[in-house]
Amino acid sequence: MSENTNSNAIYDLHDKPPFLVWLGLSLQHLFSMFGATVLVPLLVGLNPGVALFTSGVGTLLHLLITRGKVPAYMGSSFAFIIPMASLLKTIGYPAVAQGIISVGLVYLIVALVVTFTGTGWIEYIFPAEVVGPIIMVIGLSLAGSAASSATMLNNKYDWRVFVVALVTLLATIAFNMFLKGFLGLLPVLLGIIFGYIVALMVGLVDLSPVASAHWFQLPNFETFIGKNGFVFYPAAVLSMAPLALVTLSEHLGHLMVLSKITGHDFFANPGLKRTLTGDGTASVVAGLVGGPAVTSYGENIGVMQLSRVYSVWVIGGAAFFAVVFSFIGKLSALISTIPGAVTGGVGFMLYGVIAAAGLQVIVDNKVDYSKKRNLMIAAPILVVGIGNFHLQLSSQVDFSGVAIATVLGIVLNLVLPKVAGSEK
């Protein structure tokens, strides 16, 4: 990965769009990540307003620590749902907070190690024949989730959900292909709005939360100190800290995707130590105020790939609005009414373009799949990752198929001979 300016970018890393353009592009990112970011606290039992707040603050911290060089949005991580839900029911948020803070500290420790070891090993363990399939897996592993959101309502198949998802997808494609100028930069946002209107027409939207929400609503901030003072919960740390290895692999994968689509080598500048520090700091801060652990979001990477807008000003704008909206009850409630049919329909596009970026890595680097070695690396990565061949060590420690596929790809690349015996 060589550092260069992406000639295809409409707005590159440090380009500042005009105000109205910036507003639309930032809201597009906000809408794209909102559903997943608030879904995590809803599944766990945390406050969605705090999750929205910490995603915005975490993103701003990440931008600050990486010196405004990495357009990554930090959203609620799904990797910690099971242990967070369990700890919240049995002990309470102070235990959850300590677990989340420990996750951030793992990132900071790894960042410290990278500071002394450098990043030369990145190119060695992540050649194109490994990177391409891993990036494809990052996108395609989410296909099942998108398809479920696009067909199911209350765990039952609903034709209205199917129709809305399909209409949303087709509208997003049409907006991306046929619109020009300012509107041509907002295909995802326009697709979501169009899908939302159709969902309203077929009765998939419940506006009662908007009516009952207050205009000003203070998020329910919490801390790692309980009502009776500080108590250390080692079980919380032991159940959550190891899962940082899962999100660390996602971090590397997302950084590879961002480097590919933007044309900038983020491993070299600002460096892995800064991106890891930014990610870890964001999780530590989230744990200090009552939010879930955070991680970079594939949805926002997909938006950048579609719009060809990589500006950190736009990502920062989305983070700013996330913080503001976390205090405006009616606005956050309105966005939360976007049904899964709409987010699923857009997801078909966003996750697909990530997979396509992986395919482009393979094509650009002319990876030869007539060679058995390349096939033996790509094949298991794709099936293990997409099929979610996961390793569950306990009810709370579960390494995803993406994580297993990443490790498997690295190991195979390191141990397999350059030429198969039958090819000599």
C-alpha cells in the first residue's frame, strides 16, 4: 500500500465541502450508522442516547488522536453483546464499564507494542492474496444480517418488509447511477428517505416514540463506580478483555479497506499505533460515561466507497450531529423509527461494496488463482468467514467467523510453501 492521493475522490481526506454539501454528507453517515449503533444498547439494556453520544465523542477523539488523517466512524460494537447483557443482569453497569475500559486498555497496550516493533510485519503477513479475501469476508459476513432485516418482522416473514427493502435497494442504486451534482453525493441518504416513505405507506413505521419523546432529553450517563463505592469485578475484565482480539482483527481489516478505497496508506501515516490508540481511547471514554464498547463501522466505509467522499470533515460532522442528537429526544427518536426493512435494503449495497473492494484488491494485484497456494488461502477464508465458523469458548467468549478467517489466512500465508508439490 503506497501513500498517494486518490484521483477518483470527489472530496479527499482534508477537503472541506461547502456548508450545505457538508451537512448532507454528514447526515448521510449519521443515518447509515444510527440503526446499528442504537441496536446494541437496546439488545443489551443500555441507554441508546448514551451510545449515540459515545459514538460521536469516540469518533472525534479518534480523529484527534490520528491527527485528522483517518476517516473512520466509531459505532457500538456487536462483539461484546453477550457478556455485556450477562453482566448487566447479574451485577450492573459498573461491571460492564470495567469490562469495556479493559477492552480499551488492551488496544492501548497493543498500540504500545506496535510503537516498539513497527509495522513492517503488516506487509509480510497481509499480502494481497490474504487481504483481498478478508476484505470480501468483512462485507459478505454481514449479508445474512441484512437479509434477515430485509425479510423478517418480529421473527416472522413479512412481504411488506421484503418490498420495502427491495424498493430501498433499487432506489439507492438509481440515485447512485443517475443523480448528478450535490444530490449525486447522497445516494444512501436519499435511499433511506425514499425507503422510509414507502415504509410509512405500508404501515411499517411506528411514530409513537417520537410523540412521547421530549425535545431535550439528557442521556442516562453511568460510571464504573457503583452506588456503594468502587468495587473491582475481575470476572467482567476476564470475560470482555479477550474479545478485544476479535475487534483488533476487525480494526486491521477496516484499516485495510479504508487504505484501499481512499488510496492512502493509513498503516504508514498516521500509523497503526495511532489508529489503535484512537480506537482504545474511544472505548475507555465510552466505559467511563455509560456507553458500550465502540469500533470502526463497515456501514460508513460502504458509504465512502459509494460516494467517493473521504473527507474527515464529513466524518467529524457526523460525529458532531451524533452528540447533538443524543440530547434532542425527538430527533433521535425519529431516526430510531427507521425500520429494519430500510436499513437492510441499504445494507445490501453498503456491505456489497466492501466485498467489491476486496475483489478489486485481488484484481489490481493480479493474484493468480491457477496457483494452488493462492486457492488454499482464499477458499477457507471465504467459507469460514461468510459461514461464521466461530469459536465459542464459553457463553460469553465467542470469536466470530471473521476473526477465525483472518487468523487462518495469516497462518496459511506464513506456513504454506510458495509452490505446491504437484506444481513443481
